[in-house]
Amino acid sequence: MKMKNLSLLLLTLTLLFISVCSQVQQTQFVYRWPETYCEKATPTVACTKIPLQFTLVGFWGTDSSGGIQQGCQDTGTYDWAKVFTTETVNKLTAFWPSLSTQDPTEMWKAAWTTYGTCLISKFKTPTQYFNRAIRLSDAIGGGNLLQGQLIGKDGIVPCDSATYTNAEILKSLTAVTTVNNQKEKKVSFTCNSINSTHAYLNQVTFCYTNNAQYYTDCPTTVISKRCNVPNIIVPRPPTPTARASSLQDLLTGEKIGPNVLWETLGQLF
Ligand SMILES: *[C@@H]1O[C@H](CO)[C@@H](O)[C@H](O)[C@H]1NC(C)=O
């Protein structure tokens, strides 16, 4: 009898523990500013391209202490060709490109395996997970955080010689969360330090309810890491190689149409 009670107790405790541990408290959508990630980090990261836009680092669940949930069990097998349709690939590439030589589909698969599987109670399949990521991205600055919010609404332009105050960056990013007249929610952003007064904008974190539906305040563990240097630079990536190749086309007289010419001139000035 005693033995039975003990094992019952253990079983109850185990179940309790499992349910507490696997509880998704919030979800997070984390962007990076590629120029900072690729060029302003030590050691630097070898990037094959540095887009002039925020790109996704990850979409994951966090537990009650703000820890990222990863490496959950996934027993499903998926037809990845069906998951990554041309439409999905195009949409994901727009905000979640690979910055290295890594095949983006491998990167996305790894994101599902590492983080998506821990959200399986909310998103049953990789397709549901990626569709939600697309939906969240579409809602942030109309699908382009830089153009739609920072530049478009607040005049925060990536430029190595421009500095913005901590409050200006925070206000701009926080404004994203006021969609549908919602009260603003706490967001976070980190920097790569230059010196005691200046730093480069690095990552931006938006936090959501556990079903990734609504913005919610990021937890204190995340807010406490927020960049608090007074002067923030959003560094501008070097000229994309597209410019060089269209310049070359211009010089060699190939593929020249009025559009190419205007585009080239537009990039030059
Ligand atoms: C800190 O770095 C910024 C940007 O490079 C520079 O303009 C500034 O003079 C530096 N300040 C100090 C105290 O070194």
C-alpha cells in the first residue's frame, strides 16, 4: 500500500514537472540587423550577403523564466517539398534569408527541428509554424520593419554617421505593437558596443502571447538586456553586389534598358 502511494506520488510529480516544463509562456520573434551581425561583431561572421533590412534570427517559445525552448521531441515525418512550396519559399526568403552559403531550406528545417517542435501544441506542422512566422512578419511594419517603421514613420535611417538616442529607437520599435489600437507593449533590442557612449543596433525582439497571436510585454529577463547606450548607430551595409554587376552591364553595354539605367543611377546617387 505504502509502495503504491509512493509511486502514485512520483507519477503525479513527474506529470506535474513535465507539464510545467513544457509550458510555453510566450513566443518571440527576433530580428537582427545584418550589417551589425556580419561586420560589427567580434569575431566577424562570414556573410555572403548583407541585406539592407532586418532579417529573422528565430521564432520560438519561451518558458516562464524567459528561457528559449528548444530541442523538443518531434516524431513527425514531413514531405519538405510540400512544406517549401515556391510561394512559401518566396515569402520566407523576404524576411528570413540565409546570410551565409547555407541553403535557406536547410536553415528553416533546422529552425523547425530546434524551436518549432517545442511549439507543437500550437502549430501541429512545419507549414503551420512557417505560415505563422510569415503572418507575424507581415504585421511588423507592413512586412518591412526598416522601411515601414524606422525610416517611413520615424526617420531613422541606416547611416554610419547618424546616431539616434536609445529613446528614439525604443519609441519606434514599440510603436509596432500598437496595431489595432492596442496599448503599446514592451519590446527589447540589443546593441554591439563601440565605446561607453556609442553602439550599433544588433537584435530586436518582439514578444507574443503563447499562441503567437498578440503582442505582449517582453519578460524582464529580456528587457534587462536592452541596449542602454545613449547613442545608437544603425550601420549601413556596403553597396550590394547587384550594383557592381549592373554597373558592369552598363559599361559593357549589355542588358541595358531604361529601367536598368535609372536603377543604376538611383543606386549611385
Ligand atoms: C565612441 O564612438 C563614436 C563612434 O565611432 C565616436 O564618434 C566617439 O567619438 C567615440 N567616443 C569616445 C569617447 O571614444
